Amino acid sequence: MSDFKSEITEFAQAFETRFDAYLPAPAGLKARIAEAMRYTALGGGKRLRPYFVVTTAKMLGYDAEPAWRVAAALECVHVYSLVHDDLPCMDDDDLRRGKPTVHKAWDEATAVLTGDALLTHAFALMSAPMDGVDPHTQLALSAELARRSGEDGMIGGQMIDLSMDTHPQDEATITRLQDLKTGALIHYAISAPARLAGASDAQYNALSNYAKRVGLLFQITDDLLDVEGDAQLMGKAAGKDDDHGKATFVSILGVDGAKARAQDIARAAIADLDSFDTRARPLRNAVNFVLERRA
């Protein structure tokens, strides 16, 4: 676990340098929006999604700039979702990654536009020519990111979350919700580099199963952290789900039940990687990192 923490910390530092270069620089009368984009996108976060993109690509023998660009585009989408999630009309959070949220550092209108700008910038990154990447593959990657981000992915999951009082409060519903809200982008973080690297059908299917389990595992541990986590370590408020009466894996399964389910999913995710032998060591370690995370 400690080795993986060092590995992902080192990766986050390398990604930060590249991410900085992929983001617009403040200039002219519109400088404020670039400043807000950079404020929220840089200087924090585990960078787990970008890590999955680059690490999966390398595991499959692909080590080129387009993997980093796809990772940056995905992170733009993820950060945009956090900016909008933090708004008063959504989760109404004052802190994100240990610093004031965008609507607190600026105002609500700037936060809305910052999220919008990050989302559109993601597709600007995805549509610029990628050296050595077949245009059909690039188009498919862009379309898949749009689908995983929109009503058939993250946004769809968020809508279910907002309307949970009209849905059954059971494990099947919460699993479907989180498969979209959290799992969709984590799945993309692993499926996109598999396509970029030209994975075989068998490799793609194994990684897809792994991705689905890791996305679910991430949400279960997130629900547990909301109950048991340290707000100072997390850099955001704890106990928000319970305060808002949200249905979560913890509210449905209980703390012990959620922990047991997380252990089962972690074991299955690691087993999904059997065919990759030692090449999958980083992805196996990532499972334990997600399972044991405290922030």
C-alpha cells in the first residue's frame, strides 16, 4: 500500500505538469474564467482517473502523448462535475480538496461557467489531432467520453440521485445509480486506453469487468468515508449524505455490510486481471488503494 501511495503521488506530480500545459492560460478580458479553471483543476486531487488511463495504456504496451491527453480530457470532465456538484443548488459544499470551492472563491455564476468551460475544453483536447492515432479511433474515444459523461452516464446517475425519493430504496437501485454517477468515468479511464492501445477482445472484456468493479468499489468506500472519514484528511465535509437523507450503500447495507461487500468486490476485481500476469501489478495495487483509502 505504501509503495502504491508513493507511485500514485509521483504520477500525480508528473500529471500536474502536463495538465498545466493542457489548460488555457489567463489572458485578456476573459482571464477570470481561465484563472478559475486552473484554480480548481490544479493543485490537488488523487488523479486516480488519469492514473488508470496512463497505467492501463502502458500495461498494454502503449506509451505515447495521446494517452496523457485523454487523461487530461477525462480529468477536465471530472473536475467540471465537482465544481457543479459543490454548487448550492446541488450538494452546497464550501470546501473541495482542502480549499474553498469555486462558488466560494468567486461566485455562483463563475462556478457555473467554470464547469461549462472545463467540460467543453475536454472535447477541445479530444478533437485536436493525435499523433499516430487513427481518426476513427479518436472519434470513437470522443463519442465514448461524451456518452459516459452525459445522460447515459454520469449525468444520468446524478439525476437518479436527485430523484431517489421516487425510486425504490434498495441495493439494485443504488448500484445502478453509482454505476452511472461514479462508475461511468472510471470505466472510461480503463476502457479508453484499452482501445487506444489496440487491446484484444479478451483483454478489453477483462479490463471492462475490472473497471465496473473498481467504480462500484470506489463509491462504496466513498459512502463509508462519508460516515467514518476525517473531514480534515478528506479536504471536504463529512456526514453530508446522512444530513441530506441520501440513500447510500451504507444506509442500505449498514457499515459492516458495506465493508463486506467492498471486500468481495475487491477480490473479484483483482481476479479479473489474472490474464495479465505481473504486468497488472499497478492495477491490482490500485484496488487495495481504493479499498483502504482514507481521503
